[in-house]
Amino acid sequence: MAPQHATVRALRLTLAVAASAALLAGCTTTTVMGRGPMDGGSTAVGGMMGGNGNGNGNGFGNGAGNAMLAPLTCAAPTDLPGARVTVTLADMGMSRMMGGTAPMGARMSLTAEPTTVPSGQVSLVVDNRGWRTHELVVLPLSAGAAVGERVPGADSKVDEAGSLGEASNSCAAGAGEGIASGAAGWVTLTLAPGHYELVCNLTNHYANGMRQELVVTG
Ligand SMILES: [Cu+2]
């Protein structure tokens, strides 16, 4: 009985609020004016979720189920040498998680901008906008091989033989224990012309989609 009464009261309250809103709207010149701020607010959120906040796509497109991106807690230096490639890591986690182990099938992405750079010094700046720990490893892509073809081993990681370097430190350069959610990592490498595969090699992350081609021109 009591829950029903509560429901009825809630309904009455809702109606009362709606009626007040209607009256208020009536007092203003148009109802469109009253709705403006709400529309603007939702558009702003949509923009952030679409990955426009940092000037990069987040790899999840504009469809339903976009991931909210984790806010960055630090940024790479602006004066790193050579061509600068910004790599954005993202995943569908809902809250910050320590460690990077993920189940198979978890949606994750690794995108780079630009994906073609001239040979020589290349500084990879890696923003972890995901909610899990991630990393960036630069692997050579042999002639005729395509991104995503590597077969993970029993440890659900791909072979890192021939690795040219990695960014796996939080708010620091080079190799470390992984880039924590919201942190940036970076590394400057000297890359010869060729094709490379940028991967995150934490458990299951490669299979879950964290790979991207980088083309280095002569
Ligand atoms: Cu990852």
C-alpha cells in the first residue's frame, strides 16, 4: 500500500512540476527559449563523447554506445623533436581500473594522427583516454603483411620481436609499467621508411582492436 501511495504522490509531484514548467514557459516569450539551454547542454556532451575534445577521433565512430573519454591528468611536452604523432587510446570501461588485463571482446581502440610521417625522428605522444591501463609498442610491419594479422600467443599478447620502442610510462617518456588511465606517455624514435604497426600489447588488447598502421615515407 505504502509504495502505491508514494508512486501516486510522485506522479502528482511530477504533474505539478510539469504544470509549473508550462506556466513558466507561458510567461516567457516562447517555449523554444525555455528549451534552448537543455538542447545546448546535450550537444556539448555529444561532442565530448565523439572525441572532438582533443581534436582526435576516438575510433568508436558516432554510433550509439560511444565511450566517455577519461580526462587527461598530464600532457606530453610540446617541444618533442621530429614529426609528432598523437596516439589516442580508448576503451569502453566505465570507471578507472588499475592494471590493463581485459577480457576478450572488450571494445578498445588505438588511433593515430597523422598516420603518415616522413622518415627520421618521430615523437609519438600517447594519450590514454581509456579507463584501463594501456601502452604503445612500435612493431615493424613486413612487406605484404597487414595490420591486425599477428596471432597472439598463449599469454594473449603478440610477439614483440623487432620492436623499435615503446611508450608505456605514465606522464613520462619511454618504457614503464603502462600508461595509467588519463595519463600521457611519449617516446621519440628514429624510424626508417617503411610500414609499422602501432599496438597495445597488454593482455587481449591487440585482439580487441588496439592496432594501427603508421607509414613512414622516404
Ligand atoms: Cu591497451
